[in-house]
Amino acid sequence: MGLLSNRVSKESLKPGDHIYSWRTAYVYAHHGVYIGDHKVVHFTRRGQEVGTGTVLDLLLVSSGPARSQVPCPTCTPPEDDHGVVASCLDCFLSGGVLYRFEYSVSPAHFLAKARGGTCTLAVADPDEIVIHRAKYLLDNGFGCYNVFKNNCEDFAIYCKTGLLVLDQRGIGQGGQAVSIVGGPLAAVLSTPLRLVTTNVYGMAATAVGVYCASRYAADIGSGMRRDVVKVSVEDLTRRLATGMLQVMEPLSSPTIVS
């Protein structure tokens, strides 16, 4: 992997890796956690879902692998009300290219990646913990799918880090959702600055700067978010089951919730 691409070979994968593959002409990437034995655990839109109410609902028809007339003998059949599924690596990729998500990247590396949803500043936990979270959520679910607040990237990042954004008034921890919102937001926020510079290149540079700053500030590992907490997977599923998952008090840094 490098600055330009996170593309990897299947042979280089190890259990606990966060992987992804682009869908729909690179509009959206689908993320999952590789658990070994050619299996991937991932969160799909086939369970309960909250739509966006926008054109994205038409573009993102399904983040999961395409349905086949001939069932794959190695994949776990998805439940009607359960969005977390286990698929073989080939079905997960659906003919796409395999990429590995990067953790603990430097701020310079993070900002150099213009497209969100490929890396994070956050530190990943040991692989055995990552695999435990993924398998536990496969049995117990990850709540209701929401493209902006609780999507496949959020699922994979949680499995890798145990970190959650519990203030559901804002955006989730996923980088590609931030990118979708960040581009138009950067253009809006940079518009008042046309009073300072009327040069089109200056305006473009300003918009890029605002976009990069918003991506950095929104990253779950930046240390700038006050709504990030570390939650054990057992406590997470208990809170989801009992409806106890709620907004926590603002925190200056990620805190473990027991």
C-alpha cells in the first residue's frame, strides 16, 4: 500500500484486516472485516434501514454483495432483520478490487488522501479483539443502518477500534460520509471569502483547505471530536437491545464506557 492506493492482494490479507471495495462507479465503497478462512463480516443495508431522503437512496441501492440466483455454498444467508452478515471474500468483492483500510496514519498522510473512507488517524486494537467484535456483532447485530450515521464503514471502524460516535445528531465516524457532505459544505463555507479574493484559483484553494480541515476535524482519531467514546461490544449490543444507547456527555478524549 502507499499514498496513491491502498490496493492489496488476497494473499496479503490477515485476520482482523479492515478491507473495502468500491461500488457503483467509485461513488461508494463497501467495507468489512476479514476474519480468516476466506470470510468477511460486514454490515449491509438488507436489515432495518433509515433512508437519506435524497438521491443517494437511488445511487446506493445496496452496499452488500449482489444477490445471485445460485446461493453461494460458503456464505451465511442474510436474515431479513439483521444487517450484519458473513460472506466469502469473492462475494464481498462482487468482482471489485480489494483494498485495505489504513490505521494510525500521520496527519500529512491523512490529508494527502483527498478521498475519505480510506484511512484514519485512529489506532487499531489487536487483531484478536477485532475478530471477537466482528463475530459478536454477527450474532447480535449493529443496530439500524443509516448511510450517514451507522454504515458499513462505521461498523468496520468500530470493530477495529471500539470507538463510537454517540451523539447521533451529528455525522458518524466513517470518512466517506464526511467526504460526501464535506465537499458541498466546503464550497458553501468558502463562499463568503470571495470578498477577500475574486481569483477563481484562490477560491478553489480556499474550498480545498476548508474541505481538508473538515475531514481532519471529523476523523474519529483526530482528538478533536468531543463525542467519541470507547464501548465494549457486549455493552454496545446490550444498549442497542434495551434502547439505552444515547448521547453521552461531551468528552475531551475517547473514554472507555464499561
